[in-house]
Amino acid sequence: MTNIIVGVVIVSIIGLSIAKVICEKQKGVKCIGCPHAGSNNKKSNCSCNTAKLDR
Amino acid sequence: MASILVSEVMTGTYEFEDSGGDSVKNLSEAKVDVEYTIREIETNDNELKSFLFTLGCYEGETVTVISVLAENYVISVKDARYSIDWELAKAIIV
Amino acid sequence: MKIALTGNPNSGKTTMFNAITGKIEHVGNWAGVTIEKKEGDIKKNLNKTGIEITAVDLPGAYSMSPFTSEESITRDFVKNENPDVIINIVDATNLSRSLFFTTQLMELGIPVVVALNKSDLNEKKKTAINVKALSKALGCPVIKTISTKVSDNGLEALISKAVEVKGKSQTAPYDSKRIDFANAKAVEASDKKRYEFVNSIVSNVEDRKVSSNHQTKQDAADRILAHKWFGIPIFAAVMWAVFSISQTHLGPLLADTFAGWIDGLYAWTEGMLGEGVSPILSSLLLDGIIGGVGAVVGFLPLIMVLFFLLALLEDCGYMARVAVVMDRFFKRVGLSGKSIIPMVIGTGCAIPGIMATRTIKNERQRRTTAMLTPFMPCGAKLPVIALFAGTFFDDAAWVGTTMYFMGIAIIILGALIVVRITGEKNARSFFIMELPEYRFPSIKRATISMLSRGKAFIIKAGTIILLCNAAVQVMQTFNWQFQVVAEGAESTSILASIASPFAILLIPLGFGVWQLAAAAITGFIAKENVVGTLAVVYSITNFIDTEELALVSGGADVASVMGLTSVAALAYLMFNLFTPPCFAAIGAMNAEMEDRKWLWGGISFQFGMGYVVAFLTYQIGTLITTGSLGTGFITGFIAVAVMVGYVVHLVIKGNNKAQQKLKMSA
């Protein structure tokens, strides 16, 4: 019986953290838990298409 | 022809007033704490030139060398301090 | 309703953005911290209208004509996305430069409100600005603000003004519409006139008691802090002090208390589980999840102290001086002075650092910088440094300081090699950087920055680190037949059999055991995993001893469990720091380099560098300490010789290319 409870606890801990990872990834966070790792919050067309200026 | 001569003489005297008789040509030779008037930005790099322009570093504006650190020059343009390197200091003709 | 925050670099846009939206974006007292636009909703207590207002923070720009890509973000946003109102943040200490941009903004036909920011600094300098006259001359409202202050900062007035002007028309004080923009000469002439116009406004509204081109105490400080010879030793001393406080003194004190709680949690859980629970489940929960995550989180206090101190450094304006000091060395190796900014940002996290390379125009310099930035020890590497400094070197501050300067040295060496390989050593670059004024760092801002980074650290520990540790625990519990590994036969586990082939490669580096190899591999997912995995595979619950009130005072035990000499431990630490960064950072490298060849070249270079540095550290260190060479010297030497030989070959090829280029141009 205790085994089942412990198993459920472990599964729920892991499940929670997977859910958090998925949720962050969907927000477009590039590196979860990295300070200021740059998430373009809200819809934005990023700056990837800005013209490159090469000398 | 005559007008070019006049202008050269004029700038010559201007320099005289500014730098106390030194024949300072560009900012890398400039004296610290002396206000110079920029005559020209000498570079083929138009982007750099226009960038300097937006900082207020262009012909006719004044510039002061605040200190010389290793190979960098601290200059005062408008009301800000910038650190520029020797190559750039050479390109600013005063 | 959408408000765009625009202004010159380092005029305080992001500080204002944080103040009005309550967000915590990275701010620093130097130009070019923000490289991407950021959006946020304005706080309710500032916004009395009830309409939802979104503020957009844009990278700094000196003018509407784009010179760097972050300047073009600003221009494109303002031109294409039609914000309802533009708040132009003007540095009150530098009106004459800032208003140039203001007059350009006003031509766009979008209502502009000028926020005269940093007005507190002006009072100190006894410069007075006639706000009414300025507002009249510009034809737009001007509000005095001090966004670093909590109250009485003018922000509420600014927001309500912005709401008020929405949809209203303003007349640009200086109009260049009739000018043919294709004609460069005409544009230049027009811009000169614009400056003349700005100068005339400034002379009317500004009463400056002290001319700005006179020597100040700040300039005297610059001469010392950015001195030719003293600059680097001072920087080293500052970094040493940072590590000494965070790693040797204050940090461990806090860490002990904190580790006590984790220990308590461990003991409590153990008690709750009791005897009847299957050992597989209990070890997964205790050693895998609580132990592994706890080992990483145990370093949180150390890291928060460090982040706090680094935030103070960023805030006071010292970092711009470090850039000046470093420029000399960077220029010699073909990097631009701008390459320093990504590296300074990279001390927090390599990803924003790599993204900041966008500000570098020269393609080779940008790619080289993106490739080398991860060598700076980032926040995730700090627990690893702290662990090894604590376990093997008695919490010495020199370990962390040395790692920083090793990182810088490797970057310089790497840049030297890259510039030779590409054969572009004759390329010239100019360096210009605004020197912000020094200011007393704000404890509040540093605290906020520390807390937000601490929170991020915990989130990471609770997600990626937790999952990895659980996986590692499962993989070391079972063998490939999914049977529980018998005691004494640990090397048959899934984890061991995956890691062992790699471990063989690591023998010449002094740490060829599968446990350490496994930790290094999980480190590519996130560097903190090195600590977590070591805790799991050696079932060490806690690297921090709570009993003796000293960080890892049981260091000798931990060291003996791992079976490493101090030299090998140092080699292992360096291997983990100077190999490729985590996958997320590699992804960022890929995005900024935009070239497969460069990406793979960069990754191989990072691998090679980590291997060579660890090899040299271990072999030379062992030679010095024991008088004989370490294990696997010959094989390692051959491997290193092949790598170095290949790089030399590439360099020679690059030199030939450079000579051909010279001939072509001659």
C-alpha cells in the first residue's frame, strides 16, 4: 500500500515538472530557468528577419 | 583658388587659437583638456561616419580629450563621455 | 493601447519599463543591455484609465537611421507597428544629443511624450532645464521623471499624459519631409540643420553651471580603473573580492542554514517512508529527487550572493570600464570592443550573451564572439565551481577568480586562432563606447535582480535538473534487462554502460571513471546537472556539511568517495567549464551564427579546448605534485597533438588565404 502512495507521489512530482517544462516551452522560453534568457513574450515576429549589416 | 587659400589660412589661425600653436592634425595627437573643433571625419566607412554624426561628432562640433588610457581615448562630445580607440581618434581630424 | 518606449542607449528605458510594468528585465548601467523588444502591461496603480495599456521596451537608438540591428528593431517597430503613443526617454544630462532623436520621432506622426529622465542627476550637477520652454519648443508634452525612484518619480503623470495625447496630432518642430532620402548629401545637410535646431533649443532651455567637458572626479576614477597597467589587476581584485564574499565568507554561512533545511526534509521524508517501502522507490525519491535536486539547490545562497554582487557591479557603471580595459587585448586578436558586452552578459547566462552578439556588425567577429562567449563561466556553472572549490580547495576564492580569468584567456587565445584560420587578420575595426556616469549602486535593484535569478534557479532545479536526476537514478538502478543492479555490480547498470566508453577517453585527463563521465554528459543538458548527477551516482545527499558550519567541511570524505586527486579535480572542473555549453546555448549559437560550418567548427573547438586544457592541467599538475606523469599520458598526448596539429594546419591554410587576398588587392 505504501508503495503505491510513494509511487503516486513520485509520479506526480515528475508529472508536475514535465508539465512545467512543457508550459514554459510553449511560452517560447529558450532556456528554462536561465536568468534573462530572452523570451519574446506575447506574439512578436522576433528580430531574426532584420537586415544584416555587413561591412 | 583664392578662396581655398583664405580658408586654409582661416583654419590655420583657428588651430592656433585652439591648440596653442601645436600642429595637431587629428584627435590622437590632441592635448588633454583642450577643446578642439572637428574639421572632418576621415573614413571610407559611411556607416561609421553617420553613426558618429548621430552622437554629435561631426564637422564644426567641438570635442575634448579627457584622458588617454592605454590605447583608448576618453573624449567628451556634446554632454557625454565616450571611449574611442586610437584608429578612430586618428580618423577625427581637428 | 500600445505605448513604445524609445530613447538613446542607457537613457533608462528598461528601468522605466520595469517600473511601469512591474517586470524584471535585465538592466545595467551601460549602453546596449536591451537587444530585443519586450512587452508588458502597465501596472494598475499607474494606469487610472481602466484601459489596458501595453508598454513595449525597445533597444536604444541614437537616431532613426539604423546602424546596428538592434537600432533597426526600434526603427522597424515604430514605423511598422504603429504604436498609439511614443514615450521618448531623454537623458536629461545629455539633452543636446537626445533631442536629435526626439525631433526625428516627432516626424512620424505618432504623438510623442518626452520623459525627461535622470533629472535627479541634473540637480546634482546644478543644471536646470526649463521644462515649459522645452515643451513649447518641441511642441509635445515633457514630463520630468526619475524612474529609479519608488515614489514621486513622475511616472503616473507620464502615463496619464500619454493616454491624454493619444490620437491627437502634434506638429514636428523640425520637418525634413521634403528631403529626398536617396540623396545622401541632402540628408546630411538636413541632419546638420536638425542638429543646429536642437542646439538652439538646448541653449534656450538649459542652464548649465558646470560645462561637461571639464575634468571631474569620475574622470580621475576612470584613469585609475581603466589604467593601462592597473586596469586588469583591479578587475582581478574586484572579481576576487566577489568570489571571496560569495564563496568563502558570507555565502557558506547562509548555505549552511539552508542545507540544514534540505537535510531536514530528507530526514523527514525518510521517516515518513518507514521500512515497508520498496528500496527502488525510496532511493528514487530520496537519492534521485530530493538528494540530487537538494545538492544543486544547496548552492542557491552562494549563487544569490554572487548574483547580488555582480548586479551591484553592473549597476555602478564599472562594466563599461572593464570593456575599455579589455578592448586593447581583444583588438589584437581580431575581435571588436563590442565583443566584450556579450561576454559580460554571458557571466549571467550564455544565451542572452550569445544573442547580444547581434550588435556586432562584422560577420566574422559576430560568429567568433558567439562561439567564444560560452567560455565565460555562466550562472549554471557556478554550483560546479562552488562544489569543487569547496570539496577540494577549502572554499578558496582563487578557484572562481581563476576560472573567470581562464575563461577570458581562452577567449583571447580562441579569437587569435579563429582570426588566423579565417585569414582576415588585416580587417580593421573601430571601437567606440559610451562611458556612463558612475553612480552608487542601488541595493534595491540588486536585490530584485538577485531574487529573480534565484527564482529562475529554483525553477530550473525543479524542472530540468529534477527530471535529469530522476532519469540518472533510474538508469543506475537498472541494467539493460531491467533488473535491479546488484550491489557491487554497479558497472553493469544502464548508466554505467553508456558512460563507460566516454570514460575511457577521459583517462588521460585524470578522471576516467564512468560516474564522472556520466556527470559531464548530463552537464550538456544543464551545467548544474554535474552537481546533481555526482550527488546521485555517489549517493551523497549533501555537499554542504551542516554539523561543522563550514561549506563541505566533510570535503575530505566527498573527495575520497570520488577518488580524485586535487589536480584531477581541477582538471575535471575545467573540463566541465570549457567544453561546449548546454544544448540551449548551442541552439542560441546556431541562431546567431547562421552557418552550419561555423556551428560545428565552434562546437569541435570547444570540445578540443576543454580536452586540451584538462589534459594539460592534469598532466602538468601531476608532474609538479608527484614528480611523475599521470595515467594515459602517451595516448592523451597523441590525441592533443593531433588536435593541435589540425588547428595549425588550418592556421597555415588561413595564412595562405590572407596572403592571396593581399596579392589580389595589391
